[in-house]
Amino acid sequence: ARGRPLPRLPSWAVCAATLLQPKVAPTVLLLVKSGGPKAVPDWQSCFRRHDPRLDVRCWTDPGVDPAAVRYVVVWEPEEGRLSAMTGLRAVFSSAAGVDHITRVADWPRHLPLVRMGGDDTAQRMGEYISWSCLSLLRDARTFALAQPEGRWAHRETRFSAPQRTVGILGLGNLGAAAARMLQGLGFPVRGWSRSRKALPGVESFAGAEELPAFLAGTDILVCLLPSTPETAGLIGAELLVQLPAGAGLVSAGRGQHVVEPDLVAALDSGHLSGAVMDVFATEPLPPDSPLWRHPRITVTPHIASMASRQERARYVAEAIAAQEAGRPLPNLFDPAKGY
Ligand code: NDP
């Protein structure tokens, strides 16, 4: 039969053959900038478990044509990178906050910007806030300072959880999860947000006009706000003075919320009894910052809540599948609200 022309198939047969062909879904190119190049093999194996169609590449892979990229998972993208990706369908923040993307001049405003969500992020933030509030309640900083000196800093514990009200600035996904855990520990909980909330057992305060009443009854102030022009510098001298004497602060939203010299002044004057800080105006916190060595401040290096790669890959893969199937994306950034 070699050399002999193949018989022409009737058009109905071509049609049937095409329909019967196994469908091979096209690969979808996803770039990841989170954890550096060393983390990429781990990201690839995490994503493979959830959607093998995703071709996961490193943010700095020189072999990638920017126009072929369909999705990105990023932390602090450099200027010019996102706008060069002309075939992009959505941007995923590798964290719950998106201010590290929206401050880049050329971030693609016409595309959906998805904030990292999911149960693991909320669980971990709830754990951090619970640990911080218990640390302040039991004055853990005093014992941490006494230990290297071999000093037996015996003292009575003044309060138990039911006697200290925790006030959460920002009662969104993370604030609500933290509230539930704190209630489980016995803390009375109140929250402040833009719109009123109906969370069981949580006293809700809304808007600027209700902020003074919220602060007046707060013994431990927890910040879980997003970074926006409205929330920048909110936790300064004017706000701190409205807290009862001896109050504590947990700062886990963004460093831009706290006026650091005002916080140090409130601690030095004794008006505040202690602070646990995870986020700072400059990160990493510079070695010469007075916050490092302050006897009333516990510093952690922005580790309050980062879901596991496996969980983040699952969340992103499910969102991409939704988008590709024409279903809505979860947890979208709202440009009108700024978060
Ligand atoms: P959400 O958007 O779910 O919640 C934000 C909350 O803040 C909402 O309750 C919102 O009010 C409230 N809010 C925003 N602006 C104002 C305002 N001007 N006045 C009063 N209330 C306001 O965000 P998430 O809970 O998912 O995350 C919160 C923030 O936590 C992130 O933006 C990020 O900065 C930070 N974060 C920190 C991490 C860390 O490791 N330290 C990890 C993850 C996140 P309303 O409900 O009425 O809209």
C-alpha cells in the first residue's frame, strides 16, 4: 500500500473521529513568585496533586514567554513584570493582603486580583492571635527576659481571660476566626469594622463614630485590618490614649497601621503594658530599631499566618478551575473598598 494515496473519508466519518478523540486539556502556564526559586519544585509537586494541567514555572524562568502566562501567584512583583504578561487571566496574591501588589504602578487593574483565603490561613492567624493575647495576659515577656539571667521572676497573675476584653480592629475572614478562638479561651470579644457584623457573642462596632466606644472597653487591642489609605497610621498617640490604662496591643495586620514612636512612648509611660508585633513599617525590621530590645515588646518576623504550600496550591488550583469553567473567583480584591 506504500505510495498509494489514502482513501478519502466521508465528512461524517471525519466529524465522528474528531468527536471520539480523547480530549487533551491544554496546559495552563502559571508563574510563581513565593519562597524563591528553591521553592519551585515543591510548588510544582503541590500543584500536580490538584491539577496536572497547570504548568508551574519559576517567576525568574528565562524560558518563559511573558505573553503565554495565564496566572501568577505573587508576593511583591517588580515594576513592569505583570503588564508584560498580556495573556494574563487573573493575579493571585500569595498572602491574604494585596497591598504588596496594588502599590506597584503597573499592576493590571482590569484583571481579577484574588486574595489568599481558605481555612488554613484563618486557623493559623487564630492561633497566633490566641498565643499573643495569652502572652500579654500572662506577661510572657517578663519571664523571657528573666530566663537568660537565671532570675526567678515570681509574681501573681493579675487577670484571667474572662476579665480582659479583646477588641479586634478588622472583623473580616481572619478577625472572625480569631474571635472564635479567643472566645474558646474565655476572653470577651468585641470587633470594629466598616459594616456591622452579627457574629455570635461578639459585640460589633462599626465606622469611625463608634471607634471611641470600642476602644474605651478594650483591654487587648488586636489589629487585623488591611492596609489602605484610611487605615494607615490609625494606631498612633490619639488612638492609644483612648485605651484603658494597662491595655496591650497585638499588631498583625500591616506595619503601616502603627506609628511606632507613639507606641514606644505609650509603653514607656506605662499607659500600655505590652505589645506583640508581627508586622512593621520597614521589613525586615532594621537591626537598630528600638522595638527589638524594648522590654515590653515581643517581636515576630511577619510569620503570623502563612498557609502551607499544599493548602495554597489547592486554593489556587480550585480557583483557576472555577475561572476556566466560567464560575466566579473567590475572595476578590474590591477596588472601591481598597481591600
Ligand atoms: P478581610 O477583607 O476579610 O477583612 C478586613 C476587615 O477590615 C473587614 O472587617 C473590614 O470591614 C475591616 N476594615 C477595612 N477597612 C476598614 C476601615 N477603614 N474601618 C473599619 N474597618 C475596616 O481581610 P482578612 O481578614 O482576610 O485579612 C486582613 C488583613 O490581615 C490583610 O489585609 C493583611 O494585611 C493581614 N494579614 C497579615 C498576615 C500576617 O502574617 N501578619 C497574614 C494574613 C493577612 P468590613 O467587613 O465592613 O468590610
